[in-house]
Amino acid sequence: MTTLLEFKNVSKQYGHDTKALSDVSFAVKEGEFVSIIGPSGAGKSTLLRCINRMIDASSGEIIFDGANVMDFRKKELKKLRTRIGMIFQHYNLVNRLSVIENVLHGRLGYKSTLAGVLGLYTEEEKQQAYSILRILGLEDHIYKRCDQLSGGQKQRVGIARALVQNPKMLLCDEPIASLDPNASRIIMEHLKNISSSMGITVIINLHQVDVALKYSDRIIGVNKGRVVYDGTPDGVKTNELQSIYGTDFGKTVDEQGGQHAG
């Protein structure tokens, strides 16, 4: 399997004192399903958003598909973002628009500003959007306004919008944090299926350790901006969780009645 993404000594500094990421290095292969876990404020979101330059890293190299994204100018960045789909915790949908309109927004990166404003989509793009929505079990909701959907359905619209870009990679920033256990399971099953059947690399930030262990090929544990674990889910034992979550780990497990670390 080819390496698709590589972090080389990446750091992110906010102001004088705060180091959100500290000398982070790892590589991700095409088609891998990678979960990033760690306590709140560990740097998980920053790490994810440095990949598509929603946040600019302060130093190091981020190599995506053979090119250093740190060097990209505006036009190259726009192209990069068509190849990296992003799924957000709070969906980032336009509530007054229909499901299909929200999904087609995923094509905007390929269009001129005018075509985007006028909502000019090809028949082929519409067909692709329909077929993705069918795969995600939303065929009965295509023309509904997004504010009529449940949280789990909204998140599936978010996934469809990312997939219609034809990405090589999906970045998922806490995609199940606002969902109940059943909706969470459906979202994770879809993401796992997308990764295995379409060969799309998935990098996902998760609070729920048990979910990360169940679905991932690989776990990256982050604490205080540093990678403290990088390996298979099988290797994540109590000691590893202690080093990822620190002293909070025992407390979090007790509170949640299981391995659901916050």
C-alpha cells in the first residue's frame, strides 16, 4: 500500500505559550482507517485541520500524495481540498436547503465562482449525488429540507457531501459526538464501509475509546500535542490508555461505565 499522508516533525504554536502540536511525525497508507484519540485539548482537532490547511502548522512538513501542502498557494489549496473531504461534528449544512442541494455543495471546489453561485450542476453530478444518498440510506429524504432531519441523518448528508468530491481521504472531526449510540453506530459502519469498499483513507477524531478500538486499523494516541501511541487497536491496553489520557483515564472509565474516555 502506498503512503498517502506523512507528517514530518509538525508543530503548531498559538501565541507565545501554547503549543497545540509538538514535533508530530507519522505516516498513513492509502485505504487505512485511522482513529486519533486523546483527552480534550490534546491537539486532535488541530492535527486534523493542519492536513487540509484549515489551520496552518508552524513548522515541519505535511506531505499529501507526494506534495508538501505547507507550500501550497491559494489555487493549489482549493484543489487539495477537493481531494480531502471534511466531516464536522455539527454537520455544517445549510438548513433551509434540501438534502440534494447540500450534497451538491461538495462539487463547488470544482467550479468557477459564477457556476457555484448559480448552482449549475451537470446531470452526471446529480446522478452521482443520488447514488451516494442511496448507499447511505437517504433516498427517501432527497428533497427534504435539512432542518427536518435527525442528527444522524444530517451527518449522513455531511458524509455524502464529502463523497461527491471524489476524495482520496476523509477527515472526520468528532463526527459522532452529538449523536446517540444507535446513530453513532450507523455513522461508523458507513465510514468503515466507505474505507474498505471505496479504498478511501479515513482519519477520524474520536472521544469514544471503545468505538475507536472497534472500527480502526490503527490508533494514534495524542496527549498535550505529542503522539504517545501509534499502533494497532490490539496494542491499546491499560498502560497505553494511561499514557494517552493521563490520570483522568480511571476516572473517565468509572463515570462512563465503560471505556468511553472524554
